[in-house]
Amino acid sequence: MDTTMPDRALSLSLWGIWWNAILLLRPAFSRLRTFMWFVTAVAGLTVRVDLLGVTSIVRALNLRSRLYTKLLQHFHSSGIKLDWLSGLWARTVLQLFPSPVRVNGRLVLVGDGIKAPKRGKKMPAVKLLHQQSESNTKPEYIMGHSMQAVGLLVHAAKSVFSVPLAVRIHEGLVWSNRDKRTLLDKMLRLLDVLAIKVPFYFVADAYYAAGKVVPARARQPSGDPGQIQCGSKRSRYAEERPKEKGATQDLRQEDKAQVVARECQIHAAGCQSGLRRAQRHSALPRL
């Protein structure tokens, strides 16, 4: 089956542009049939008007009822290479959006955790989740999916939008009791899956400002001594510290001098306050 379309139809059809974009993901599928089922699912998600899972896809595309089971089986197909698909989608986004947001010549990736409430009692990966929020409108505990997502900031419609690159359910799925990875480890793994080779910044909230994030990024090989980068970039301090031993020693000496001066000030203030107290106590018997 030929998966190409004539250029004459593509210039006039929005679906033609959509097809050209999704066709770039074909190498992530080992079988053409699996890829076409994937195209069917994405087309249904594109035009559906409700959020009823696979049922909404069947309803939006007016598929036969017997194809419902076939579509369900597609989501468990072994012909999909999920990590490869995520990497291809990241490269496709960079092609579709030629002018992404750049800071100091680097791309900007954003990441965060999402907790989506679910009502299904037998739905996979649904668990009791704790919401850390200062808002009184949110319940402290909910049943739902805990996911982490990474997106790319791009310029569009005179504004800035985040194009999703990868989303994974990172809680509620236990493949092995020996798996000791935390949410931070899984986020770092998600960034590695994207396999973005160009320098970029990763922006996240304070939850991801943990000690294990910097060493994990510093272990990656890099030729660019930039800020802490995803996947292939190292920390500026990790690169400059071995080269500037003299400057580091000078800074340490200055810090020690400041600490000593501060201690002297505190000691002097304490002595003066003690002297005043002694003078007051010594003056009491005279009264």
C-alpha cells in the first residue's frame, strides 16, 4: 500500500498537511497495518467532540461497531516502538515549527507533573494520589492518574504555546518490585527518550530542583559547557571547576574572610551587650 499522496492535493487540503506530518512517524512502526490503525486513532482524536475514550473515536469516524475491538487491540500492539515514536515526534515538531522559542540560542523545554482524576474503579494505573496545593478548592486526596509531561515552547498566533512532546503515566504501574526509581528518575528518562541533540534549557518547578538531577545530567557526554541541559549537556560549573582552581581557592578564601569578619562582629556585639548588662546589674545595689 502506497502511503504517499500527490502534492497537488496537499496544497489545497488541511488533511493533506496533517497526513504529511503524521507520515514522518512511520519508521516507529514495524508493520504498515499497525501504522494505519495508529493513523485512524489519531484522526479520531483530532475530530472527536466528546471524551469517551475509544468509543468517541468510533463515533467520530463513523466506524463499524465490530472495529471497536480491533481498535482496542491496537493499543496493545507489539509493532509500536514507543520510545522511538517519541523521539521521531520530537524531531517532527522541530520541522513543523521552524521558529521555536530560543533563549541564548537554545530551545526551551518545559516539564511538570499532572494528576488527572478518574472515576473508573477497574481502570489501569488508577491510584490514590495526594495533591500538594495551597488552594482550598482542591481535595487533599483523589483517585486518578499521575503523569509527567514535557513540551516545547513555540511562537504561534502572536503568542507562545507549549507543544506536547511526551507524556507518561509514572505512578500506579509496577513492572517489578525491584524498581526503585522515583518521579525524578522517570522525568530524566523521559527527557533522554526525546533524544534532542541541540542545546536547550529545561524549565520545571521547584519539585525538580533536587540533588540527583545535576549529577545525572553531568554524567552525560557533552562538548558544550553550557547550563544544565537535558540529555547531552553538562553544567557550566562542572566544566569550569577543574580549569579554574586558583579562582576557586580565591573565592574560598574570600568566603572564609567574610565568615571570620561576621563572627567577629557577632562576638563584639555580644561582648558589648554583656558589658551593658553588667553595668546595669552593678548599678542596682547603689539604689
